[in-house]
Amino acid sequence: MVEFAPFVMVVMIVAIIAYSRVQRAKYSAGTSARDDVEADQLRGEIRQLRDRIAVLERIVTDGDRNRGLALEREIEALRDEREGR
């Protein structure tokens, strides 16, 4: 039995390395699909946020002072309503 010990040890090391590579490949394949879905969702959210920012920039840079005052009153009314005044 002593004669086979080095051979068994080499076989075990090779088996462990092969198993770990298979598990790593499985894990990498599974996460890449989830990462792609998450990346697509984040891109969509960024697109929506950019659209919102564009609208806010138009509101802020709008040359109509009366509209700005009306908007300011609406915002204050919403704050008052939320605070229960």
C-alpha cells in the first residue's frame, strides 16, 4: 500500500483541481447571465434619470418668469400638504 501513496496523492490533487475548475466555470456562467440582466436594468434606470434631468433643466432654464413663480407656488403647496399645514 505504501507504494501507491504517491500515485494516489497525485490523482487526488488532479481530481481536486479539475473539480474546482468545473465549479468555477459553472459559477462564472451563471453570474454572467444575471449580471447582464442587472446591467440592462441599470441602463434603463439611467436613461429614465437622464430624461428627468432634461425636464428639470428645461423647467429651470425656462425664460417665462410667471411659469417659474407658478411652479414655485405648486411646490410650496405640495410641501405644505405633505407636512400637514
